[in-house]
Amino acid sequence: MHRQNQLLCLPCGPSRLCMLLASFISRILHWFLLWPAFFFLPDSLIAQETFVQPASRLITSFPVNVFTGGVILLKAKLDNFPDSLSFVLDTGSGGISLDSLTCVRLGMNPVMSDKTILGIAGIRPVKFLYNETLRLPGLTVDSLNFHVNDYDILSSVYGEKIDGIIGYSFFSRYIVKINYDSNRVEVYSKGSFRYPKGGYMIRPLIPNLPIINAEPVDARRVDGRFYFDTGAGLCALFSSDFITDSNMMDSRKKFYMTQAQGLGGKAPMRLAMIKELKLGPYRFHRVPIYVFDDVYNVTSYPNLCGLVGNDILRRFNVILNYDRRVIYLLPNSHYHDPFDYSYTGLTVYWEDGIIRIGDIMPGSPAEKAGFQADDILIGVDNNFTNSIQAYKALLQNAGEKLRLIIRRKQELMTIVLHVKSIL
């Protein structure tokens, strides 16, 4: 300030006046040249203020089991009960749920609601357990409303007691990374997230179940909307209405009668193969698909055409960020795994430690081989582990002849089964 006062008090002789005038003109010219640039700056630069989410942080990481078709099973505890329970991690679930027999075992009393629950095999009224707490390894999730359902059919399919399903109520609160290479799940807080290089970002619709675009190709290419369903242990499931109306499939295509298990019980299905399924930039060729009559309008056709299941999705490490409406797919070591083209027409179920033969499809290799419902499966070839997952893996060897040891009433029998290929 002292120096400025001094300058202002200098006497203004002729030379000093010229210097000041020259300086003034120079400043005017300088401003005049810069003025158009400032005038035409875009609004985004004139007021460049943005609010950025805080960075997400890793909360916990824990191992999971991956079953046939890529279905994920994890361990968690409920409230203050000491026992670990088994839950399916399922983007195809619109909430979170607990098995009815598990409720009985734990002495919990669900309350009847006016809501119903919808699945591929039926509609049911539903009871709820309100304001419960789920304890995952390294993470406690509170204020959860569990709907209660009967998951006996799922337990019999996977050979392990299924105590519940974890869906939207969990995914909507966190960023969840599913790593099928290491069979681990990582859970992050909401916030800005750095996605790894080399993948593809899908922008799904997420009313509560994620909906993505996919392109099945056979006689023609069709762009449709499908559920993104990690709880479905198959490649894709299409409604028969979609197949009929789209004329997507070759009319000469052969279908094989089979069945699938889901909410409400069993549902008849038809198995076939399409030439291609395109998901974002990723193309899968000769893909086995299932077709079902959507009696209960699960897919809300024509709004949706079906679902893409975990035998496709497990070929990626998946990041689910519902808050930012992002599903990120990064191809993993399973990307080039062969698909399951086997067909036996044989269903097997686990019940109280025993593996039984279920329904036999008419005209199938299983019927021709002489199997009957309620036969008890003792072993497949030289495998006597009594593991339904191991037996199912052996039954997926298309083109093979397998020796199945069964017990029918009190008699042990060996039946040779030819596993057909749908290729």
C-alpha cells in the first residue's frame, strides 16, 4: 500500500503523462482482444461447479459357492441367531426372503400381508418378517422386510438346504462385485466407482429387477428386453408368446421336452438351441435356451421377452451398481467355457440325504433306458459321492454312455444311459 501511494503522488510531467497514456491504451487494447473470448465462453466453463459423489469404499469381501449353471450360494446369519444360513444371491428377486421351514426352526412368526408373490410356476399370498437384520461376513444389514416362501424345491435341486434368497433389498443399498474367477463377492458403499478396463457398461432399467437389452438370433435377429437373473441356472429363458410373435426361431428347429424348478414348483419347458445370443458387444454362438408358456405373465409380455440367466452371466465378473443404474461386465476365465448341450429327460432331486429320480420326460433317453420315478440314485459311473452337483455334472457329458447304479425298491440295478446332444 505504501508503494502504491507513492506512485499515485508522482508529479505528472509530460513524459510521465505519455507513459501513463500508453499504459492505459495498452490495457484497453488487451481487454478488447480478450473480451470476445470471454463473451463466447460456454456456460459450463463460466460456472464450472459440480457436485461429485464421495468415493465408494470396500466394506467387505467373502467367499461364495457357485453351483450348476452359475447359481451363487452364500452364508449369512439372521438377527442374533448363531446358526449360519444358506442364501441364493439373486438379481431376479424383487426383495429378500426366508424359507418357511427355516422360520419354524428359528421360532419366528411371520405376519400375513395383502401382497402376493409371482414366479414361473405360480402366484402365492405372502407373509412377512418385518425389520429384521442380516449379518454377512464383515457387514450387518438392518431394517429388512423378509417375505416368507417355501424353498423345498430349491433345496432338492441343489442338494443343500436353501434358507432364503437375497435380492433387490440388498443390491439397492450397495455396489456389489461378483468375481466368478475367485468365487468371491465384494461389497462397496455407494459413491463414485472406478470400473476396470476391458469391460462393457450396461445401462439397465431397474424398477426393482434389472432389465437389459439382448439380441437372440436364429431364423432372424430380434432385439428384446430381458430380466438379468443371477438366480437362474440356465443361459436364457424365453416366453412362448415371444417365440411365436417374433418368428425368431427356425420353424424346423427341434424342441426337447423337459422341466425347470422355480417359485411355486415345477414348470414344463422345451429345450432348444439358437444360433446366437448377443449381449452388448459380446456374441455367444449355439446357445441352449428354454421356452415356457408364461401362464402367470411373469415376463409381462410384450414388455419383456424372458430372462438371461447365470450360465451366460457367470462368464463375466459382474459389478452391480443399482444406485447409478449400471451393470458392468468384464469377461473372465469362464468366457469360453462350452455350453451344456446334454439332454437326458431325467430329473434328479435331493431329499433327506437321498438322491431320487424325479419325473421322466416321454420319449427321452431316460425313458428309453428304463428309469422310473422314485428310483434312488446310488452312483454314476465310478462316482459314489452321493453329491447331486457331481452327478449333474456327469450327466452333462453329451454323447457319453453312462452307467447309473440305482435302487428300485430293495433291488440294486445298473442302467446304461445315452446322454443325447441337442447340437
